[in-house]
Amino acid sequence: MNWDDIINLLEQGEGQAVEFEKGVPSADDLAREMVAFANSDGGKIIYGIDDKNKHLIGLDIDNDQFTSWVSEVGTSRCVPPINPTVEIVEKNDKKIAVITVNEGEEKPYKTDDICYIRDVKISRPAREDEEEEIKSPWSGKDLNKRQMRAVQFINEHGSITNREYREAFNVSHKTAHIELTMMADKKLVVPQGSGRSTCYIIPPGEAPSPQAY
């Protein structure tokens, strides 16, 4: 990420996937924001910018120490652990920190036993029904995001073929075959048919609610 990228985000303003802060946060504040983004669609937290006045403030940080601290907060204060990406951008001898948090694959994430979500421009505690909605029935199954989305696809359409998997996720025939076979080996899906007509379905009685995604 470079300065032009930050300017573009600044012009867009805070929202579902972007948070600006003037200075270095407390560990509690950082953990809350990371949990909220991981429980939602992912996003970026940018420190060292006054987005209200469009001013570059900068941070007085050591790059390595700051990166290590962010990583430590993600692993020790977030449950399950969160592993963000940290980038330090320099402009006019001032430093801006950009923390990228991907959407999590083991929702719900919590800090201090509280589940936070991103709600447009704020990170807030999830209501009980919201926490239930973001839970994935496949947490701990070692599935990647494509495979979890495939479960959603099957739940909505009844089945998925190798061709549909390739087209949905832009992967090769071999990758689709490996990932679908892995899901079958874990007994999360069941193959039906043979050859090119093979499709995969959720075992009867085990289909998750679409709201789980």
C-alpha cells in the first residue's frame, strides 16, 4: 500500500471496511477493532490520520516493535487468534500504520469474551441473534473460504459440480477436484453420480441455515 492508496481510502471515508484513527490505540481498542472486522467482511484500520480534517498526523513508532505488538494483540487478546497484516507507509517523514484484517474463517471471534461486529462506521457488540447468525457450522473443520462458500452454494442450490466450483471461484479443474474430495473425505459433503455428472450434496439432515454465512 502506498500514499495514493491511503488518499483513495481517505476520500471514500470511514465505512464498513475502513477505520481511521489519529494515534496508536490501546491494546483493548485494537483487539476490539480486529475482532469486529474479522467477524464481518474484513477491512483496514489506518492509524496516524485525522480523517475529519484530512490531516496527516503520523505516528512515533518503531516499525518492528509496532508490528510485533499488533501480532501479539491478535494472538493473545483475540479468540480464536487473528493474524493481521501490518504495513508502515511513510510520507513527509511521518509514518502511517495500515492494519489489514481479513474476514475470519472461524467466526465468532471475541475479545474479553465479547463478540464485536462492524456496523457501517462503528464496531459494536453483537446482539445474541447477530452472534448466532455469524457462527459457521464448519469452524474447526480446516476448510478454506472457497470450501465454506461452496457449502453455502450447495445449501442454496442443492448441489455443486466440479464445473460450478471452478466457475464460482476461478480455480483449475484439479484444484476444484482436490478441494471437493477433501470435503467428501471429511464427510461434510457426499458425491453423487460418476464422471462428469458427479455432483456433491450436503448429507441429509446436516444442511446448515443460509444465515450461518
